[in-house]
Amino acid sequence: MSKLVLSQINVYPIKSLGGFPLKRAKLTRTGFEHDRKWMLINTENTFMTQRKYPQMSLVSVEVHVDFLLLKHKTKNLETFKLPVTEAQGELIEVGVWNDICEAVFVGKEIDQWLSEALDQPCRLVQMPEATHRYVEKEYAKNNETVGFADAYPFLMIGEESLNDLNGRLKEAVPMNRFRPNLVFSGGEPYIEDKFHEMRIGGQSFHAVKPCARCVLLTVNQQTGEKGSEPLKTLSTYRKNGNSVYFGQNLLHQNQGTVAVGDSIEVLSWK
């Protein structure tokens, strides 16, 4: 088997908005630093995603030392600087899938900017350090917590898995359709399905379950347009029961750092 090497690290600071590539990332209690620490909510205080609002893909988020920089890809809006410090706003309860957890309103200015950017009323919330949202008990190892990600702190995909999928598509799709945190080179297609325990740059990870995919995959991240692919093709050969799987969800044990170029050592297989 060819050597497995970490080739991309991506974080998605505001759930369902644009991702940002990093060369090196710090592991925190809930995943990568800043990853899914913020989230947009509707008037019912429920999370918003590209599944219903594909225009969310048109807002890019850059990670800087002290702030996030928000830009709209097509609208002539001024960029918005959002401090990464803990917000001091009103504490409220918000819904993320089946979970209800406490979050903090960030501020009226960012709410106005995002509402204009998305042509949709919305508010931005941040998950405070005091909030603990737990991963599903049947897959947890040590009562792990997660930010506003769908269910787990990390998603990993192999480059060869995407290459195999693209070989089946009329038009190839980029990796950003799948919103992974960790991408690696080497190995055969879908080798990540077989991972159990691994070490990346000295940090320990545990593969818990394949990632069930949804219509978000069909949103072009550059244009915001929705189609049928690649979900249509994936469903012909990656379906199990009622779900289509692509990528592997991970938990972690340490709070160190990982970097692009780190080798991936698989310690045990499923």
C-alpha cells in the first residue's frame, strides 16, 4: 500500500458557509480550532444550511489570527471582520438537528450583513466554551463533544475516493463539495472505510462511522446552483439501506496539532 499522507486541512468556522484551507491546525475539545464554532439561525432559532439555502455557499470565510473575514463571491458587499474572541451577547437555546444547546448572539451588525448577503433574515450565534454538545452515545468513546458540525468533530476523505467517483461522472466535482476537514493522498479508493484507529502527526484519531450524505453535495460551491450530481451517481454504488455514504467520521483523543504533509499511520483496521 502506498504511503498515506495528509494533503489538506479545512475548517468551516460558520456552519454551512465557505471553508478555509490551513497548513497547520490546532486540535481543541470540539475539533479543529474555530471549526463550526459559529452558526446561522432562522427566526425559530433553528440552524440554517445549504440544504435549504444554497446561496450560503456564496459567502467565503477566511481565518486570520484575530478575526474571520467574510466576503460575498458575487454581490458587491464590503467585507466583514468578525472577531474570533468569545461573544458577550444574549444567551439563547438553539436547535441543531435533534440537539438543543446554548449559544450566544454575536451582534446586530453581522446579522444585518449576513441577512443582506443571503437575501434571508438570519442571526449569527457562537458556541461558548461553557456549552457541551455531545456526540451520539453509541459511537462515543470518552463522552466527546462537538461544535455546530452535524454530528462529529472531523470528516476524512481520501483523494483516491474522489478520483474514483469523478471517473464515473460526466463532469468532475472538486473536493469542496464534500466539506471534509482532513484529506489524504495514497491508498486505494475508499480505504478510509476500513480505518479504525490511526495516528496523524503524533495525534490519535478513531474512525467511528461512514458519513451519510445529503443534497448539500449537489450545491456548486462557486455558483450556489443545485443539480443532481454527484449524489445521483454515488447512490448507484455507495448506498446502504436508505443512506449514501462517502467519507469517514472521526473522533480524536489529544489536543495537539496536525499539519499538511503529516503521515497517517493506521494502527488498527475495522
